[in-house]
Amino acid sequence: MCTSIVEIVEADGAGKRDDGWFDLTHAVVSYDHPHHALFEDAINIDFVNPALGPGARVAVEISLASAKELCGALARAIAAAEIEESGRRRSA
């Protein structure tokens, strides 16, 4: 059964596909059936640039437990990066 759980956010960055790097514009996060991972449902993350067509996509399918760990790691890295950036602004 499809969950219809989907979040789409703007994403400014770059992703790599077979023919090289491309600019990212969005990230799509869903909880639904994966295409390749062997789970009933998974957290699916697609980094995309729709203007470049369907090939401009970097996809990840991970378990819910892995997604929780990733969320924590992202939060810790973001907190540390914000401290680093605030130190750079003070010394500039």
C-alpha cells in the first residue's frame, strides 16, 4: 500500500550521475516502496533537477532506522558547522 508520505524542499548543491556533475534544485523525501532496497517500505531520498530531465537524479533508499541515524548525524554536523561559521564571521 502506498503511503503518500512525500516532502519536497529546495536544495542548492550538486549531484553526480554517470556523465558527470549537475546542479541540484530539489530534494524529494518519501516513505514508500523502494525500487531496489529489500524493504517493504523505505525512506527514499531523491536529489533532483527537474529542468534537466529524469536522468538528473541521485537516489537513496534506506531503512527507517538508518534514516533516524542519518537525521541525527545531519543535526550534529549542522550544529558543528554553524559554530564553525559563526567563528569565521567574528574573525572576518
